[in-house]
Amino acid sequence: MENTKPLAAKLRPQTLEKYIGQEHLVGPGKPLRVAIEQKHLFSFILWGPPGVGKTTLARIYAQALGVDFYELSAVSAGKEDIRKIISSSVMPGSDPASRTTDNLDSGSRKTLAGMTERGKILFLDEIHRFNKAQQDFLLPYVESGALTLIGATTENPSFEVIPALLSRCRVFTLKELTTDQMREVITHTLAVIARSKSSNDVAISPEAVDWLVGMANGDARQAITMLDNTFKLYGKITLETLKETLQSKAIRYDKAGEEHYNTISAFIKSMRASQADAAMYYLARMVEAGEDPLFIARRMVIFASEDIGLAQPTALVVANAVFQACQSIGYPECAINLAHGVAYLAQCKKDRSAYDALRAVQVDVRTHGNLPIPMSIRNAPTKLMKDIGYGKGYEMYTDETYLPEELKNKKYFNSSQNP
């Protein structure tokens, strides 16, 4: 089985010392490193794009704490898989990655009182694929401590994880690997390929490295897979052979159908440029690859306010209708709803003034904190508050700014963009 594992799985680091990236979480004094060093067991969710080390980090954490570790994918797992984990026993000290709950008979199921003292971590990959009922089922086990949950998701957990479960987990955001970190991954991968293939020289040009770093877009797994497949196909790694390897759909989309940021980026940018043909093309690529339709529709809802905004306020209504249609209909028919929405959004006039104003205001809010609200527009529900000046001088229509004194000359909203 070891020989059939993908190279990315074989290269998975076992300790933080060999882990690349996420210094804000695993650097000296940072939260997950401290938790590992202090052997602090708690539930958390790892949120970030594909190929940045979510699974690896979960395994390193479980291995360091010496607890029983189980992995499930929310794409295929269900309530029965969780029941098996709750009732299972594993051999202490075994490799976490090799533990399984397969083939458990009913006689092996135990009550919570008889559970192992080592503790159990459930790593639930793509937790956003668990529906509300499945998450509700998981909740009491997490709440009681029967399971420590580590969820991994490429979606915002605020929208995809039920509030009760989310409130019992810390959320750690993982970032795309930087250019230097990707170069480190590539260098290490080339060295491993050279050793495994008994090749003295698996060289790669600087141009090919630059191209691969840009193509992988911070996804270490994609870069490793590209290098491995290119060498297997051509026996050498050049810019030309890398590009030839990329023609394989299997490289661009893995079988789990995870979010693919290169394609969704091209999709959004095509709509932003009002290029309906290009937007429809990238939509079709995602649909054919089995992309979650709600993932696509959710981006369309965001786009309707961020990029179209006041130029066509009904765009948000249309985008929400597409999202609701995808929820109720599903594939294959909801692809028609998506196409309808894309054609409409791409052709709308664009106005980012509301979005730009929000971002500019947020900068000042973070910089200045809660500045005093002008007395004239404060609420005055009591006589005392009126006596000390709350609401005094308020005029319904006035040219006088209602911004705090420190920001009174600021201009955030550019109305000249309005249609």
C-alpha cells in the first residue's frame, strides 16, 4: 500500500519541525504550537484553501498528544461512521493514519463510560459537506468530550457549521503558502524524486519553477502531484513537460471535488470584465468537474453586491434566487439556473462604490476604535439623558456631518460612481 500512495501523502511531514508554512499558527509562541507543547486537547476547525497543510497539521497534533485518531471525509461519511468511532477500541501507540473502524460488530460497541482514557480525535475533512442533521448528531459527542473534533474546510465555517457546534470549536485560518515556501516544497520534492527514481539529476529550470509556483497558487499538494506525474510521464521536468502534464483534467481537479481557486478566480474576473462567454466557459468547467453548485452560487451572491452593487440593485435578488434554486433542485438541472444567473450578472453594469466605502471605513474603525458618537444623534430615552445633551440639536435633514469629530472630514462613499 505504501508504494501506491500518492507522492504528496508520502512526503507528509510528521513533526512541526518539518512542517512548511502557517507560521502564525505553529511558530514559536503561536497557538497550535503551544497547544502541542502543552498537550492541550480541544476541538478546533482548520479553515483554508486546498493543499496548505490542514490534514498534516491535524495528524501532527494528534500524534504529539498521543490520542486515538480517526479520519473521515464528510463527502462519504455518515452517522453510522461516528457511532463506530464512539464504540471502537484501537491499539495504543499505533500509527494514527492507519487506524480504522471498519468491520466492527455490534458486540464491540461500548457506552461512553467505557471509552478509552486516551481520548479520541475525529478529523472530519470537508466538514462543510456535513448537513445540519449530521452536525446536530455530532454535537453531543463533542460537547460531552467523547470526541475531540478537528474539522477541515475550504468554506467559511461561519456559514457552513451550525452555531452550536461552531461555538465549541476554535477556528484557525490557514493561508496559501508563500512563493518562498512553495519553492521549498518544490526543492524537497525534486530531491525525493531523484532518490526514489535512482536519478542523479532531476533538475528544473528557474523558469519552470516560477511557472509551477504560479500555477499551484499556494497549493503544495498540487505542485507535488504535478512534479511526480510529469516525471513519470516524461522522465524529465521542464517547462514544456509541466505544461503538457497540466492538460490532464485529473491534475486540475481531484476526485474529492475540492474548491479550485484558480478556476473560481477566472470565473469571477470574467464576470467583472462583463465577458459572459468566458464566465460561462469557467462555469462549465466547474460544473463538469462536479464542483459544489452552492459554492459557485455563493460566489455569485457576493459578486452581485461587491461588483455590481448600486449599478443594478436587482442583481442581488437574481443571485439569491439562483442560490435558492441550487439548494432546492441540485444537479444536473441547477446548472441551468447557474447559467441563467451568470449570463445576467456578467452583462450588468458594475459599481463597486458600496464595497470600496465599506473597506475604507473598516480601516478607520480598526485604527481608531469606538470613537464618541456625536451628542446630537445619540438616543435619548430618559429625561436625564436629554438634560445632559443627548439628542440636542438633532435635525432630520442637515449638511452637517454625523461622523465622529475625529473623522468629520472623511469621505468614504464616492457617489460619482452611481448610475
